[in-house]
Amino acid sequence: KAVGPKASRLFYSSLVKEDIMIRTAIKKVVLGQGLEEKEMEEVMGRIIDGKVPVSQVGALLTALRMKGESVDEITGAARALQARLHRFRLNNHLLNLDRDDINFEEETILEVSDTGVNGTQIFNVSAATTFVVAGSGRRIARYGNKMSSRFLGTADVLERMGIYLDISSSDVERCLEEVGIGLLFSPMQHGPMRSVARIRTEMGIRTIFNLINPLATPAHAASHMLGVYEADLTEPIARVIRRLGGKEALVIYGAETFDELSLCGPTRVSHLQEGDIQTFDIEPEDYGFQRVAPEALKGGSINENAAIVMTILDGDKGPRRDMVLLNSGAALWAAGETDSLEAGIKRAADIIDAGQAKQKLEDLIAFTNQCAAYDRDASIFQYGSGMEAASL
């Protein structure tokens, strides 16, 4: 479409301005200088919108990783991603629970999310944890990207267990209300992150996206249990969650298991509670568990991992069950279901033994399999919170 000279000048002026902004950001980070939160939010917004050349995206991501991402940078990037996600419409008849100053999300949703492809061969602990926490009556939301075919992720295991994941965001909202579990695992080539999916795969290293993906969720959960890939990241991520409005959080790094509490050695924990952050280490022996070698927690193929989770929910005893009890207990503690990790572990065991976790799995299978297939390729993507047509 033909445009006048004034419009053309404005268009190219905007491009030049964006290019200068990105170049300036890259230079600052290369020199070891941090970006301010608002600056990072603006830069990341343009990256997610696909307005930055991939060469510049790669340069910035690498420079950030080498410098070490700051709390300001992670917070700003997470805000940019959050602003481009469809927000669940959960403020309805379930709005008021015990007090009229809390809303549905803050009181009843716990986010348990992966930080990306786990470099260990541990079975899918978080998949089992999801059903144990849901079995307590606490609603739980999980959001993430389906990995490419060369990776084995949580979504693959959940699908093999009979859960249908390709449902619309409105069906996920209904599932949260009726079943108590909301699962949004979008293929990497869809949603707001599709513009950077290819470069992330090609780079092959962890980047700031591995940190912000678990933080930016459609459910806007107030309680979080997140794993990180370096011990020094637990406290910074807890500080980011506090800035983003999180009320309670456990940010963890476990020996040998990375993004789960570990039976193989100490786990570094940063606990956000009532605005205060406490960082400490826990040992499995402190909670009645025997320390084990990583081989005792080994997973395998999609079929093997799905079978492992099923046997745990059926009450099978052993190190794998202990691993789920430790992590589920921590999740229940983070969610405010119990007042200590010890109490959370006992509650988790009771939930499994009573068949409540297995029942949640069966309920989820039944619900998702009666949902209509959602054609993501035919959908129209719209960004911004609260937009009904947004595709995840």
C-alpha cells in the first residue's frame, strides 16, 4: 500500500530508534553494565514481538548470560512476557473465599513449573507432584513450552498418561475450576515466544528465557515453587517473584537433581514469605529420608517415565516415592496448605495413600478427553492480557 513521504519518514525513524536502543543495550551488557528494569522490559518486548534481528537477539542473550542476569533484568523481561500472555479470567463466583480482600488466584493456585530441559536423567518428579498437590484440594497451574522432538519433556509424559493437552485456553480455565488443574504446554512455535523459538534451539545454551518462562504465567499465581539451574540463582529469583507480586515462594536448587528438592544431597532453598526471604540448605536426612545415588531416581523413555509416575500414584514405595513426597510436601508448604515442610511431607503421603492423587489424574484424563481439539495453526494470535482470542 502506498504511503506518503511523511509516513515513510516516521516509519524509518521508528526503525532507526529501535535499532539504536537494541545496540545500546548490547553494548552496555557487553561492558558488564546492567540494564534497568524498564529498559529491559522495553527491549524484551521488542524481541518477543519479533522486531529485533536474530543476530542482535543472540548477541544480547549471550552477553546477559556471560555477565549474569540481574534482578532488574529478569524482572523487566518477565513483565514483558507476562504482558503478552492471555490472562485467565478467574475472578468469578469463586472470587471471595475466606476474606473479601483476597482473590481466587492468590488463595487457591500454586504454580509448579519447569525451567526448561533438565540435564539429568531423573524421572518426571514434577508430574507426580502436580497430582499430589491437586489431591489436597489446592488448585495448581502449570505453564510451559512443549520441547522439540529431540527432547523429552513433562508434556510428553503427561500425554502418554492419557491427558489431552491440545485444548483451548477457555477449556483450561474450566479445567482449573472443575478439576483443579490447569495445564498449558504450547508448542515452541506458537504463542508469544514463537519469534525466539528457533534461535533458542540453535544457540543450545540456557538464557534469560529459561528464567522468565516459569515466572510469567497466565494464572498470575500468588504461590510458586520453582527450580533453577544454579545455586546462586535461588535468592535473586525469589526477589524477582516478590517484585512481580508473588506472596509465597520456594525457589530451589538440588544436588544432582537441579530443579527439584534432592535426595542425593543438600538442596539450596530461598523461601519468600510475607515479604521476607530466607535462604538455607536442607538435607534429606533431616526429614527422615535416606540419601541415595542419582541412579535410584533414574527415569527413561516416555513410556518408562509415565509408568514410574503411575506406580507412585498407585502407592509404590521406594526412593522415587520419597522424592515425590519431599517435593510435594515442599509445594504444599509453599502454598500455605501446611505450616512446615515436615507437615507437608506427611500430608503428601496421606494424599497418595488415600488415592486422592490418582483420582485427580483420572479426573483430568476424563475432562481433557471430552474437550474439542484446538487447532493452533488455524488460530489468530493476539497479544495482551485479557484478550479472548489469544492463543497459548
